[in-house]
Amino acid sequence: MKHLDERVEKLGQKLETIAFNNEACQPLLTIPGIGLLSATALVVAIGDISAFKKLGSGL
């Protein structure tokens, strides 16, 4: 069990490093309820946000 805890801790540290060094994650992390896992998952799922039209631009 200790080995598993150590792996989870290391993965958590990697996730934290990725999230805090990724410009797309930064604004997401300011939203209440959005943590490291959610922010990085959204960035991976959405990809390049500029591919989407801005709200009010004639969707």
C-alpha cells in the first residue's frame, strides 16, 4: 500500500507541475471547484480554444 501511495504522490506532483506551467490551465484553476485534474482534463479534451468562435460572434 505504501508503494501505491508513493506513486499517487509522484503523479500528483507531476500533474501540479503540468497544470501550473500550462497557460491554458491557469484561468481554469481560478474557477471554484476546478482543480488540477479537471483543469488539465479540460485542456486536453478541448485542445486549442481558438478553434471555437467567441460568444456573440454569429454562432
